[in-house]
Amino acid sequence: MARTIAEIYNAMATTKADMQELHDWVVDPQNPSYVMDNADQLLADLRSTSKVAIWRLFLYVFAVGSWTIETLYDKLVMTIDAIMAAKRPHTLRWYAEESKKYQYGHELVWADYQYSYAVYDPDARIIKYASAQEFNGKVILKVAKEVGGAKTALTTDEKNAFSAFWNAWRDAGTKLEIKSLAADQLRVNIRIIRDRMVLRSNNSLLRDSSVFPISDAIASFGNALEFDGILRMSKLVDAIQAAEGVVDVKLEHAWHRPAGGTYSEVDMFVNSVAGHFEIDIDASSFVYVDKTVVNVEE
């Protein structure tokens, strides 16, 4: 980690003090042969009307230069570490990051002992979300694109082309399974106490009928979930509780269903099959209790 300018200056001043041939070049006017120079003393002298020895300024310039080099080196190391973490083959993270570089409709070209694209086309990079896990000796790669701000499964053509990409790009001998499914469905029964001095009966704001805080909170919660992460029911309650006009929230029941599957009850959390969730509003039950009276303690 880069040292401060003062630390570098003081280190050089200490080294100078240990050199017998430089003992005549000192700073302290009270005891020229005893007190050692340091960064604080230099800054104090610079603010005074006295002259500062030119060798001290040289030391300071060298200290600034050394600090600049050490700071740049720290940034270089951080950049290299980040690149290595993302690009190192045979890691799960590498499979996820490389998936996002796939260009739909572009041919892979063999050059310099590896496959690459002849043209960089960011609009063709349809994979926006990707995760990789290892299960029973096989890499499970979950991917999704984004349509209208929502996570969406690849079409059949897109998935087939993406699979062909990985047949060429994967490490030799690696068993790879690609999943791109419609969102897992979450059905909930929730009781919400709302403040009728803030919300209408249709849950829009009294001061702005175009804003629906509860619906917006539920939608934002789903979009903000980490791809292929764990859905914790307490976090859903927290998200609704934070919506304007909501007094209290109680989650009574919750059920989870993967695409094409059946609903099963959820206790505290659930892992997704597709890597992303969608709350089935039509199948869910939201019971609203109005709070209209403000309790005043005596």
C-alpha cells in the first residue's frame, strides 16, 4: 500500500541522519548537530519567512514522486487482480463473465490460438445476467437477457446459438449445462395496514394519483434481486414496509413455483431455478386494512 508523502520524506530524512558525511547538513537552528529533519518541520519552515535549504526541497520533490509511483502501482495491482479474477480459465466466475461477451449472430474466428469476434458489437451481446455453479461434476450455467427492464429467458434460436458458442469456447472435457428459463413464480398472501390519509382505496397517493407506492415497491424488489441469489421473505416484507403510506405488513403464506412446475410452500427463503423471480400478482392475495385514526398518548 502506498505510503504518504510525509512517511516517505521522513524515511529519507532518517537515512540522511545516519550518514556521517551529511551531518553538517541539518535543520534545527537551536542545535544543528542533533535534531533530525522531518516532514512536519519542513512544512513549518515553508510557512515561515526563513529560507529552506534546497536539499530539503529536493527530498520533498523526490517524496512526492515516490508517492505518485507507489499510488499508481497500487492501482495497477488492483486492476490486474480484477482482470485475473474475471478472466482466469477454469473458474465459475470466468464462465459467467464470458457468457456476457457472447455476440448473437456473430461468427467466432480462430486467431492467435484462441476464438474471438472479428467485430465488437455491444448491441449483439444479449446475455445481461449470468451465473455458474458446479453440481455433480457439471457446470450449470444460468443466463437471461433483458427486455423492457425485466429479466427474460432466451428464445430457442438464441439458446441454441449460445450453446454452440460454448461448445467451441468451453474448456476441453468440461460438462456444461445451459439453463435459460422463464422466471420462477412467487405467490403470497400478505396483510397490509395502510394509512388512508396518504393512500386512496386503489393504493395510489392522494397527492398524486399516478403513483402506486406498494406496487412500485414490489416491482422494485423483484428487479433488484441478485441474479441466481436467494429470495428471503423477510426482505420482501421490508420492501413493502418501506413504501409510503404503509403502516405495517404481515406475510401470512408464500409459495414458490419454477417454470412449468407446481407450487410448494416457502418458509423463510427459497432458491430460484431460473435465477430470477416474478411475483404472481393475480394468484396472490393482498388484504388491506385501513388506518384512519391517529392514536394520541395521554
